[in-house]
Amino acid sequence: MPSSALILVTLVVILGFSMILVILSRYRKCPSDKVMVIYGKVGNNSDGSNRSAKCIHGGASFVWPVIQDYRFLDLTPISISVDLTKALSRQNIRIDVPSRFTVGISTEGGVMQNAAERLLGLKLNEIQELARDIIFGQLRLIIATMDIEEINTDRDKFLEAVSTNVETELKKIGLRLINVNVTDITDESGYIVALGREAAAKAINDAKRSVAEKERDGSIGEANAKRDQRIEVASADSLAISGENTAQIQIAQSNAARREKEAEALRLAMAAEKVQMAKSLEESYAAEKEAEVARALREKATLEADVLVKAEIRKQQIEIEAEAEAEKIRRHAKGEADAIFMQMEAQARGTQEVLTKQALGLAQIVDAAGGNASDALRLMLADKMEELIKVQVEAIKNIKIDKVTVWDGAAGEKTATAGFLSGLMKSIPPMNELFDMAGMQLPDFLGQQKLAPLAPPAETDGE
């Protein structure tokens, strides 16, 4: 008895230890660079619907065997090169915007749930392609709503619009935008290059004008300072040295000549500045003219391509419709011909069947007459006798006699009435004449035609 209790206790301990090992083996920890997605029977949402998955980041959870399982989503940033080409701006000018986006699996509550539902099980290159398609579409949409000047000069506004729109769409599949880097923006028409040339020319002209203005201000200030100094010195020394008045007059004249030269130099500088500004505007206008001419040629080519493509499509459509109509007519004619052929074939089979049955019937009649065709003909005539007589009666049935006047003759003679009716009956062709016209001979049992008496042989005188 003690040994049995010991065995039972040992089994209980082993079972309990096994359960603890099973529980510990199903307790999963989530690394900091991953998101653990537990799927299966994971409970309900707040509205009572079934949850598709349970997402855990930076923690641990118990995964029930059989009814639950788990997988990891990698949080490693994904770098995507997006070389957008020929994107149409609001000014209908196509530009190239090469850029690089860095995205990753989001750890926000709702967005992480989207990642578990839409990205779990996908490979890294598949996630990159999916994100690249979304970024391409949003970039084209943003560029279509902005001018080239805004895109090229106000990069902060452009990147803010890209971040807002792209991240909103990426959150729908569980991704978040980490960084956007636009390397350079170019266009096929040279509009951006023209803008750069205009800005450079303007900066150079502004610098030259500023230098000239500073030099002018310095010269004028220096001249004013010297003049004031000499005037004060001359006023102070005028009482002591009267002879310096003449010298001062000469100095004043010299200063006037110098100021005249400075004014001439200033005038030349301003003229040169205006000439340079005019050249800059001329180059800018020429660049704009080239851009407009290129845009007009492109729009003309686009319109011509649209018209030609539509005409070609319409031509193919007309050819296909004509072929379809011809095929319909051919099939309809073939169907009518097949119907006529089947109808004539059915009529021929019907006629053949009737004739075959008639031949079989005649053969049976001849067999019933013992193989004698004459007896068979008698049987057929006997069967049709009533109809033959009926036909003869029908010949005079519908004769209308309005009035008959009769003068009977003497007794013992045939009356006129009897003669009239007898002649009327004789007007009907006799049966033997009908058979003669048909090339047949009336059977003997129906009567034979009475032959005319032969003339007696002529008497000859004997020798």
C-alpha cells in the first residue's frame, strides 16, 4: 500500500512538472525590434466582433496551444528608392523627382493592427513594392497640385505635403514614414534651369548695385568730411593768413573738378548696372519663350497623338463590326440553306415512304391474287367501282334545267322524255372508252365491247 501511494505521488509530481514545462514553453517574449502577432482565438473587440489578431511590442504573453499561434513582424527600417519621372505639375510641365523614403512597421495601436492584418507573412521585397506603389501615387498627386517654383524653392512645404499624404496612406497598411530625402528636381523642358539662371543673374546684379552704392556713399562721405575739415581750417586760419584764401579757392575748384569726375563715374556705373539688368531680363524672357515653344510643341504632339489613336481605334472598331455583320449574314444564309435542305430532304423521305408503302400495298394485292396481275387489277377495280360510278353521276349532277317541254309520241314508241334522258346519259364517256384512253382493257366480267358484224365475203363468179 505505501508503494502504491508513492507511485501515485510520483505520477502527480511528474504530471505537474510537465504542465509547468508546457506553460513555460508557451510563454513567449517579444524582442524590442519586433512586433509579436498572436492570431487564432484572441477574444473580441469592444463592439463584440471577433479580433483578427493581438499585437504585442516590448512585452510577453502566453500563447495557448492548439487555439493560438504567433509570428513576428520586423521593425527594421526599410529604405525605398523612388525615382519618379515625368510627373505632371500644376503648370502642365513634367518633372523628375528622384527621392528616397525610409519606412517601417508602426508600433501605434490601430496602425500596428493594420500591419498584422495586411503585412503578416509578406517578404521584405513584397513590402517594399507595396509601399513604393503607394508613394508613387501620392507623389504624383502632390506634384499635380503645386507649381514648379513652390517645389523647387519651398522644399519645406513640399516635404511637409509629401509626409502628410504619404504617411496617411501608409498607415492604412500598418507602415509609418521615418524619413524623406529628395535629392534633386529636374524637368525635361529646362524650366528649372531657366529659373536658376534668372536667380543667378539677379543675385549678381544686386551684388554689383550694392557695391556701387557703397562705393558712392563712401566717396560722398569722404568728400563731405574733407570739405568740412578744410572749411573749418580755412575759417580758423582766414584771420591770420589772408593769402591762403587764394589757395583755398584753388583747392575748392580742384575739389569741384574731382566731384564732377566722381559724378561721371557714378553715372557710368548706374548705366552699366541698367545694361546688365536689361541683359538679364532679355535672357530670362528668351528662356521663357523657349519653354513656351517647347510646351506648345508638346501639347500639339499630345493632341495629334490623341486624335490619331482615337481614329485608329474607331477604324478597328468599324472593321470588327463589319466582319461581325458579314459573319452574321453568312451564318444566317447557311442556316436558311440548311433548313431548306432539311425540309426538301424530309419531303423526299416522305414521298419515298409513300411510294414505298404503295409499292408494298400493290405487291401484297398481287400476292393476294395468286401472282396474277389481271386478277389484282380486277380486285382494285372492284374496290374502286363505287367511286367510278360516283364520278360519272357527278358529271351531270349539277346540270340545271329550268324548263322541259315534252311531246310524247304514239303508243309503242319511245317517248321524247326517255329519249332525252337516254341521250343525256350517253353524253357521259362509257367506262370502256375511259379504259381505252388510259391504255388499259376493261375486264371481261364488266362487259365486252360489242364488235361490228363482219361483212359477208363478196361472191365471185365461178368459172
